[in-house]
Amino acid sequence: MSDIEDEDISLLEDISLLEDTGGESETIVIASKGGALAGDVPVYRLRLSYSHESFLAIYGGSALTPGSMVVVPTKYGKDLAKVLGPVNCKRGLVDIVQIERPATKEDLERAENNRTMEEDAFNICRERIKTRRLDMKLVHVHFLLEEAKILFFFTAESRIDFRDLVKDLVATFRMRIELRQIGVRDEARITCGLGICGRGYCCNTVSDKLKPVSIKMAKDQNLSFNSMKISGPCGRLLCCLSYEHNFYGEQVRLAPPSGARMSYENATWSVAEVNAVKGQVRLNGPEGRSMTLPFDRFERADNRWHIKPAG
């Protein structure tokens, strides 16, 4: 599909509801913002297990191994995070956490006990939501490691007045309660699952940064405007449309656009299809003739596309 036909306008209006113009969750608040980092200061990328958000951290002690757990400050309080690995390029880094210490055996045991309590808290909260008939969906519950506070993450189509729910939860758990409304893309990142490609969700396994995704990206990638094919389980456009968009943008500059006409072997040919993945262009000629040529057979001169001779 190279152009949007008139009959597609109403379809696009419906598809546009799947667009996501920005990240829906707050970025993690970092303990300190540093300027240039000394070359010998090790920088690591960490990930929070309950939200799958990743961030950068420094640590002045012995080297940390990937997969190990550390205690770091977050915007909610001190908590555990997994070390994904060291960061080699340190230029332009900002918003960096100072790791407090590697996790101890006691920290890991406390986190394991918290996971059991989180299951119970999830069921209790969900029952309270049902009792109060609140139009919200509970996604995840998390107990902080070193603070008496419970985080409840939920989704809702609009703002929810959950003050009475908070009172119920405080009375039940006798702890600080914080309810956080997140978007559907954040929910997919937290819960994970398999996409239509058979692999784990991009937002969980490829990158935790929720980049904006638009219908134009689907159009530039020559995809069908079928919401079932270009949207993910979260109900928004596929994250991979954003991740792959730059590739398609680079590829299309190497070939003529659909509909372009040019002369070759004493005949006029028009571009019927541009396959950016295969790097090929299919052309239609006179008398029902067609041929497929690689991108390197085309060149642009004098503001016109030309087919280079074979060989």
C-alpha cells in the first residue's frame, strides 16, 4: 500500500485510536544527577523486577556480576534490582543511581517472603475493588524491601476516586499504601507474554522504554491497516513498528517510490511494489510484463530515478 485511498479514511480514524503518543508511566526518579563520570567509575544497568524498568547505577565497590541483586534507592524507596551488566559507553549519561550495597542473604529472603505476601495482598485488594464496584483493573502488587509500604499498580480508562479503597487497605495492612495508575502498555511490560511473532513482548524483552508509535509508521512499512495485525495484546500499535521504523526510512531512500515511472530498454515501467526487507523493487511494464530488480540497480539523477544497465 503506497497511498491512502478515500475509502480508507474512516478505517484510519478507527485505527488512530490504537496510537500511543508517548510513555504512559513516570520515569524512575534518580537519587542524583551527575555530570561527567570519571573513566574508572563502573556504570551498570539495573532492572526492577516488579515493573521491568531499567536504569543506570554506579558502585564504588568490587565488580558486580550480571544477574546479581543489589539494593538501590528508587522513587518509592529502597528496593532490590537485578544487575543486567556493565555500561561501556559513559558519554552523555545522566540520572544515575548510587548503588547502596550488594543484596545480602537476608535481603533475598525478605524479598521472597514479600512475594508470598504480595499474592495475598493482590487477592484482598481485588476483592475490595469488586466490593466497591470501582472500574479499575489491578495489575500488580509490590512490597518495598526496606520500607513499610505497599505499591498497588492498576489500569483504568479514566481517573478513579480510590480514597475509600485506600482507607480499606490501610485498615487491613496497617502500612503505607500507594496506588499507581499505569497505562495499558505499562501493563503489558509488567505482565509480559508472547506476541503475534511468537516471541516475548518487545516492551519486556527488547526495551523497557515505551517509544511513541503512530499510524504513519505502519504506512511507511507498507503494512495493512488491519488492527488485528498491527496492534499488540495491549490494544495499542505494535512496539516493533517504532523499533523498525528507522530501518525502513533508510531503505526507502535507496529505491524509487511506488508509482514512479522510468524508461528501460525502450519501454516505460512503473514501480508497483517496494520491498524494503528484501531490498527489491517490482516494476510493471507494457503488455503485462513485470520484473523485479534489487535496489542497487536504481540511481537518482536530475531529480529523476533511472534503471542502471545490467552488469
